[in-house]
Amino acid sequence: MVVPHYDDLDRLDLCLASLAAQTLPRERVEIVVADNGSPCGEAVLRDRIAGRAALTICRDRGAGPARNAGVAASRHPLLAFIDSDCVAAPGWLAGGVAALARADLVGGRVDVSVRAPGRRSGAEAFEQVFAFDNRRYVEQLHFSVTANLFTRRAVFDAVGGFRTEVAEDLDWCRRAVAAGYRLAYADDAAIRHPARADWAELKRKWQRLQREAHATTLERRGGGVRWLARSWGLPPSILLHAPRVWRAATLDNRVERWRALATLARLRLWRFADAHRLWLGRSR
């Protein structure tokens, strides 16, 4: 298992505790934490890891380089990727490994967790509805988030490592699928990923996603036109997706639904403006 990490020791502790509780025998499991140069320093990291995983330090910034470093430091023929802020269900690893019998890369279920159900912030309510629909990503968009991804080392070596400055999960999985490798979804390989707590966290997430998506889109033929066309679909999508928010079984009351709707509108309009800023920066 490869766990990229940067400056989030408390959640790393929870992640490692969940990995230690997997149903597969511990002697069959290898865990590597690939730290991205956390300011706390290596000694503090080793103290928090407390022998539950090997530690490798990756000085190249980004989750993609950290994952690549984790793979390089590991030896197991099977690879399982999970983010350090995630908590794995006890059967996560067994479910993902079993699914590799029918596919070359596997994406598992990602459930969104919140701090206080019934009192979700706008960002939490929005993510509870829209974030990490990994079944749809796998079955319709042909990629899995790297927070919950399984493959064989031989496949990883053939496809190559994760790239930087692009949407790394989309890019890597589509390279693998284009090379003829089979992608499948495993609902029983489940993890929990925390929702962004507030607007500032949600905006930081989408600033990164916008940059990566822009770079990925420009690599395709007619990428600039595709990018603008997609950006102009963002304002109408507010009305299109509003019923999904109002009917969402994952939200508990009207206050949460109104907060989610307000965040949906705010985020889609911000993305619309930011998409043009990125496009104009490229055009200069």
C-alpha cells in the first residue's frame, strides 16, 4: 500500500490505524508512507508512524511524485493507493485485491465523511452530494480517483508513473485503458474521505483541479475550444443539478440543502470565471 502524505499527522495516524486493521494477514501486506517534505521533519514522522509503515521522503512536490516514490520504495507485486486523510474499511484491501482477478486496475468506493451530520457546512453538504462518485468515474468516465486505486506493479511499470501538472488520476487511468488494460469498479473496496470543511478549503481544492484539468484539456486536439465550451456549460449546470441537491438522501434537512445549493452556485460561477482567467493566461 502506498500512502502519500504532507503535513497532516493526525489524519495519517487514523489512516495507518485503519490499514493495520485490514482483514488480510499483516505478513502479506507492505505499507509505504511517501512524505512530500512535511515541515515537522523525518524524526517526528517516524515517531507518529511508530513502525506501522516504511517511510520514504519525496522532495519533488505533488501527490503524483510522492506516489511514484512510494512505488519505487515498495517491493510487493500488487499496488494499492490510498490518501493519508482517508480511512479504509476493514475489507478494503481484500476487496481490491480480489477485484484484480477480473481487471488490471480497480477503483473502489469512496464515501464522504463529515464532522457533524445534520449541521453540515455548505462545503460539506456540497461534497456530500457531488464529491467522489467513483462508480460513475470508473464505469462512465473510465478512470478512478487515486485515493482508492489498485493495480499490479507490472501494469504500473508498463504505463509509467503519475505525471505532474495534469489531472493525474484521469491521465494515468486513461493511459492504462488506452494501452489495453481493463478497469473495473469494486464496491466492497471502500474508504472514507473527509469533506472539505469550508469555502476556503473547497476553493483550494478546485483551484488545483482547474489547473490540472486545463493542462490536461490543452494536450488534446482543439483543447482551447473544448475548454471554453466546457466552461460555458458551468452556469446552466447550476439549474440542472439543483434538483439533485434537493432530493439528496445524504443531506438531513432543508438548511443543509440550501447551504449546498448556495455553494453549488458559488462554486460553478467561480469556476466559470477562473476558467476564462486560465484561458486568457494561455492566450497572451
